[in-house]
Amino acid sequence: MVDQEISTDSFTDFVRVGEPRLRQALCAAFGGDVGRESASEALAYGWEHWERVSAMPNPAGYLWGVGRNHARRSRRPRLIFPVPPSENVPWFEPGLLAALAALSERERVTVMLVHGLEWTYSEVAELLGVSKSTVQTQAKRGMAKLRKRLGVDDER
């Protein structure tokens, strides 16, 4: 019984820290509905297999992969972001949704996490299981594509 309690406490601690980040990353990749559903599925898998998952070098990264696989198999429509409630007063650049949707999954996730949610390159790299330099490259490429698509001149 003590081992089960330790396992439960360990998983609870992991969820407290890891769930928001896992959900944010999956929502950045696949939209709010599919992202939240996939994060829940990944955490359910993590709970069922916690003894094995907790022993991995990067449990959050592994569950990112579980969630990403679930999202890719999902038959639900993928909306990158919900349409703003009022078209009269946009709270962001109107072309941003289409520009973000045009990015590759990895570029979109990286741009959203680094520039939208202020994650560090190291945090993104750890979750995605890639190097910090890969995250820097993807963020740079993604932002360049967004600027080009939106007609924003970065030379000031």
C-alpha cells in the first residue's frame, strides 16, 4: 500500500507541474479542443503506466509524444485557435490565424511556446525531446515565415 501512495504522490506532483505545459504544447500544435483532449489522454496513459513512465529520462516528453499521436489520430476538426467573438474589434492581427496555420507543426509549437507563452528554449527543447539549437532554429524560421506572410518588415 505504501508503494501505491508513493506512486500516487509522484504522479500528482508530476501533473501539478507538467499538465499545464503539456496542454499548452498540444493546444499550440492541434488547437484547443484536440489539444486538451490529447493532453487528457496522455495523462491517463501516464497514470496507467506511471511506474514505467516515471523511470524514463523525460516523462513529459514521452507523454507529449503520446498526446501528439492521439491528436494525429483524432477525427475531430483541428482548429488552431477559436475565432474571436467580435470581428469588429480584433484583439490580434487578423491574418495571424491563417499565418500560424500555415506553419509546420514544429514551427507553430515552437513559436507559440517561445513567443506566445514565453517558454525558454531549454523548456521547449526538453518537452519536445530536441536540442536547444533545434528550438532556436525552428523559432527563427517560424517567425520569419510569419513576418513574410503578414508583410511585416523586421528591419527597423
